[in-house]
Amino acid sequence: MNARPDGRTSDRPAERKPARKDGRVKSTLLLDETLDFRLSTIAASLKIDRSTLAAQLIDAGLRRYALDAALRQFAGAAAETIDRQETAA
């Protein structure tokens, strides 16, 4: 792959990962050891898995931003459109 002058390696935009049947998308986070330990410990104390806890914490953190409300509405409308298309097929 040849790098372009702007540092990107491809002319094509990255494709979105397909969502699982439950609507989740697999993502990777690099955490330092103390944060990983805290996440694991709190998830275990709440009897939920780490992914669920991480999703709850990220969602709560993103709600602080004014743009988040508009993005949630757009994401909801897009998901409804996809559901309607799949149901019609």
C-alpha cells in the first residue's frame, strides 16, 4: 500500500462494520492496567459483563455533549429505516 501525501493509505473510505443481530458492533479499546482492573472489578460487583458496563459508562459520558441528542435521534431514525427495509424484504 502506498501512502498518500495526507498520510492515509487508501483512496476508499473505511467501511462500517456490520452490526450483530442484537445491534451491537465489536470495538477495541486500549486501556491502561489500572482502568482495566477497575472496569473488571466494578462489572463483577454489579454482576454484569465488562462490555455492558463499558457501554453504559460511554453512553453516560457522551450525553454531556449537546450534539449527542441529535446524533441519538439520527441513529434511531436510521435504525428504524433499516428495520422497515428488512421487514419489507
